[in-house]
Amino acid sequence: MRQTLIRTLFLMSGFFFVLLGIIGLLLPLVPTTPFLLVAAFCFSRSSERLHQYLLNHRWFGHYIRDWEEHGVIPLKAKLFASGMMLLMISYPLLFLNFHPGLKTAAAATVIIALWYVWRKPSKRPLSTTTKSEHPLK
């Protein structure tokens, strides 16, 4: 009973995050990929068929596979995410009169997020081949 409830919650969460990802396709400042990554995680815990659908999707499946297999965040995504984070945090920090502690917490959150994004690889690691697989030998 408990296992079924947990699977159902993951399944419902997966659909919710897919919906947020679709909204992100339509609205310019809402991200898509993070929501689809979370959806893939939820589906991996609830529905192998839906998880495989996301992994094999022709537009964003390779991003999800690269993340799941190697923790890869493409350079374009890093640049876009960094720009959006800095843009979104700059207005409140510079022009709104918030408590200094809130500004510090917001800035620290963005710095931690930027550190996390930029410490991830931008490309898949080179595959290792054995001598028998090497094309020139």
C-alpha cells in the first residue's frame, strides 16, 4: 500500500513537472530543462515507460540522458542559466529596499547555484576504447 502511494505521488509529480516544462517552452523567462530533469527523475521512480519516453524524446532526450549518465550541463545552458540568474537577482539587489539579510541570502543562493552549474562538465567524457576496438589498429 505504501509503495503504491509513493509511486503514485512520483507519477503525479512527473506529470506536474512535464506541465511546468511545457509552460517553460511557451513563456520566455520560465526554464524548461530543469523541470524536465525533475520529471525524468520522478518517472524513473514510477513509470519506466514514461521515463524511457523522456529519454528518447527527439528534442530534449539527449539532454536528459547526458545529465543522468554523466551530469553534463551544455555550455549554452550554463551561459543562459547564469545570465538569467544574474538578471533576475540584479533588480531586487540594486533597486528594491529589502532587509540586508534577505539580499545577502538571495545573493548567496545565486552564488551557490552558479558554483554548482559551472562545476558540472559541459561535454560528455571521451569514450575509452580498447586496442581491438580502435579503428586504426
